[in-house]
Amino acid sequence: MDMNAGNAALNPRDVRILAVEDSPTQSELLRHALGQYDYKVLIVNNCKKALEAIPSYNPKIVLSDIVTPLMTGYELCRQIKSDKDMAGIYVILITSLVNPDDVIKCLESGADSFVAKPY
């Protein structure tokens, strides 16, 4: 999915990002990194809260750590991509895992991309 398709002048203030990160330190790093570009960012500490927030927050992008309490980022991605109302959300999984199989799992879960920690 090309985030700029049809949006030649996409304004970061129009892009809502929902981030899932259970580490307070990593949450603040994400908030700072994205905030300096004026993105609207909501950070929750687990994937279940992310699923609850999606209908009202209406994010264009979900960034999710893979290893989170209650549900993995893989499971969150599969649920988003299998729901017709959420399938258009761009999902990026964040991992500190270094096994190449983890990259394959990201793609198999339907993720649009992945980012390795540290960012």
C-alpha cells in the first residue's frame, strides 16, 4: 500500500498513528520520534487496547511491537487485516528479534512492513 498514492501533499497532521508498546521508555522514544514530524500519535500498552481504540481513533497506521502482553503483534495484525472495516490500515510491526524467521512471520501475518529496534 502506497501511503502517498493520491495524496501528493500528505500532511503529517492528517495522519493518525496508533502505536502499541508496553515499555514506557520505548513509548517515549516513539512519541518523540513521531511527534517531531507533527504526527498525531496515540500509544497503548497492549494489542487488545489497540483493537478497542481503532474504531474511535481511526488510525491510518498501526505500529506494533511484536512481543506485548495479552496478544502478540502478529495476532493484532491478522485481526486488523481480516476485518473489512480495518483492512486498509497500514500495519508496521516492530521487533527486536533477530531471527530471519521473525521477518517471515511478520509478512505472513499480513504486515505491510517491519522495523527493527533500535529505531
